[in-house]
Amino acid sequence: RAGEWRAALSFLSSVPTPRLATYHTVLEGLLGNGRPDESLSLLLELLSRSKTSNRHNPVKPTSQTFNIVITTLLKSRQHKKAVEVLSLALTDSPTPLSTVTYNTVITACARAKDVTSALATFRHLTLHPHLSPDV
């Protein structure tokens, strides 16, 4: 619900080993409340945790995780940060991304009239061995 995102973040920080579904629920709440900075911070925390994860704490971001954060940035018109999150996903996460991830970044860039970044993201997508543009 609106305004309860702080309580959700507080709850998440109190859980010793939160599951990925819990992160996604909180990220969706941040998306619904238009909280891009908090969403990005939570993603960075999750990436940090994933570097130290083991079989007892196997939390690693998925393409859905990145999609939620990128969508939050798109809705708040922060296309440059959306491009940065895509770069972060490509360099700091072993998670394979989806066409949806690239399309969301391309949409963010197009809405901001940043043709250069939109085309660069599109070119990167076309070079991906397991993905293909669907537009």
C-alpha cells in the first residue's frame, strides 16, 4: 500500500536471509510508490549479498529483479540510471537478461529522446547470442 514502503524496507532489513521473492515484493512496492533511489539501493544491496551467497543463502538477482528496478527508473524518467543498471547487470551479475530488460531500457531512452543510448542498447541486444529483438 501507498506509504508503507519504509516499513517494507525495515522488515526486509530485519530478515537474516531474505528470499528473492521477498526482495521482489519490496521492489514492486517501491515501484508502486515511485521510489527509484530506494529501488536502486536495494538492488545494489542484493548484488552485494549475492557475491557472498552460498547454499544456505542462495539469493541472486534474476532478470525479473533488474526489470523491476529498470521499470521503476523508467516511470520516474531516469533513463540514464536505467542504462547504468543494464550495464551493472551485464558486468556484475551472472544472470542472463531477457529481451524485456533491453526493451525497457530502449523505451526509457526513447521517451527521453536519447536516440544514441537507445540505439547503443539495441545494438548490444542484437549482439547477444541468445536474444533477438522483438520489435
